[in-house]
Amino acid sequence: ENEILNEIIRKCKYLILNSDLKVYDNKLDNLNIQIITYGFNQKATITTSSVEEDKIVVFLQRSIVNMYKQYVEQMEISIDIDKNTETYAVMESIAILLIYCKHIKNVY
């Protein structure tokens, strides 16, 4: 089971991790993949700069290289939400968008 997961990770170009779960494994440092972390801590690649009842502002703290080999620079993205929105899911979704979308702008 662990070997299958390790094989999958070795073939990845990107790995998105919730840094608040503290399951980061130092073995990942030796892989040739871009690790993008998200969470409510200052070291996460993607975090929030504010969470309100009807809006969340997601903050990309460090530049990343997307799948088109473009640098995506620090930015804030404002998203309208409702009371049932899961903040971690929003941060994870933004990570995916930043990797796979060719044209992302700072929309804040």
C-alpha cells in the first residue's frame, strides 16, 4: 500500500499538501516535484489573508511555476462564499487552478 503511494508520488510533477495536518515527510524533499502547501499557518504556500461570512481572500505567499512553465507570482484572490463553504477546500482548489490555468490574475 505504501509502495503504491510512493510510486504515484514519484511520477507526479506537483504535490498539494495541507500543511496544518503536519504529515509532511522529509522523504519528499528528495523528489523532483513542486510541493505546494496550503493551510492557516505562515509557512504555507497558500493561506488566507481574511475569512469573512461572505468572502474569503486566499493569498499565494510564494511564487510557483505552473504546468505551462510560467511563474505565478504572489497574489490575493477574493472569492465570494456562503456559510457552508469549507475553507480548506477553497485553498486546495486555488492551488489546482494556479497550476492548471494559463492566465490567472490578481483579482483582489
